Amino acid sequence: MKGNMLAMNKTKLFGTACFAVAFAALVSSCGDNTTRSTGWEFSRNMYDPIGNNNPDQPNTNFANGQTAQTPPEGTTPVGFERFDYPNTLEGYEAASLNFHSTLERTEKNLKDGAMLYHSFCSPCHGPEGKGDGTIVNMEKFPPPPSYSTGTSSRGGQMKDLTDGKIYHTITYGLNLMGSHASQLSPDERWKVVMYVHELQKK
């Protein structure tokens, strides 16, 4: 009996304490809000951004009043590589003479190049670069010239294609081949170039 009474008293005491806390919170929230501090704001710039997030947003920090600014002349964006050779025959030949791979020929780079080639190039050029890819065999496109025995549509033998010529073609595309610049980063393009040189020897 005493145990039951003690448990009931504890329950009443706990209920009274909870009610008192809730009542105090309610009363304190009804006071004069003009004199009360709201305290620190959590992540204020998430709902009231300080920076100019919209590129079209007016911006008084710049003389032309624009948020989106043209990069300074001669600069290269992070993750990109300068390629100052236009999509012309002259640009193609200039790249052949002046644009060379600095990528070290390692087993890993060659393996990466093979994987990228088989993903992006072999459907047309074929697994060994002989112009007999699956799309060609389906008679959807005419065969591209073989890397080892073919003749380039821009003149010269495919087996003699240089770093710059292959890179230029990957970047801009040629004839029915579209540009692969959006699919392959500069580093990945050089790996493909490295692997194509292996196919030229076969």
C-alpha cells in the first residue's frame, strides 16, 4: 500500500513539474517582444544570401555592374588546359608541330587509355583500331580508316598521326565523328592518344 502511494505521489510530482515548465514557457513567450533579443541566427546566409548567387544579378562591386565577369585574358579555368589551336586545317597542322603530350607513359596510364578508348572510340574505330566497330558492322556509319594501314582524310598515313593531330581530332571531331571534349577531360584525352599510338603499331 505504501509502495502504491509513493508511486502515485511521484507521478503527481512529475506531472506538476512538467506543467510548471510548460506554463513558464508559455508566459515568457507572451511578453514584450520589442525588448527581447532573438539571439544568434542559424545559417543566416542560407535564407538571406550575402553573396551574389545569380550570374545575371546586378553587382555594384564591378565597374560594369554585372556579377558574371569575363575571365582575364590569358587565364585558364581550373581543370582545363589551354588549347590555342583552332578547328581548321592550319590549326591541326600547328598542333601537330607544337602540341605534345607531357603525360608519363606508365602501365596505369596505358590501361586507363585502353579503357577510355574502348568506351568512347571502339564503337566506330573497332577494338584494335581497324575501323570495324560495332556501329560500322551494323552498317550505320561508313568505316573510319585503320590506325595502322589507313589514310587520313586530311592527308598522310594514319600510322603517322602525331600527339597533336590525335588530340586535335578528339577535341573538335572530324567528318562524322563529333567532338569528345565534353566527354573526355584533357588528361583523359592524352591517355587515349597514348593508347592510339599503340594501335598504330598493330
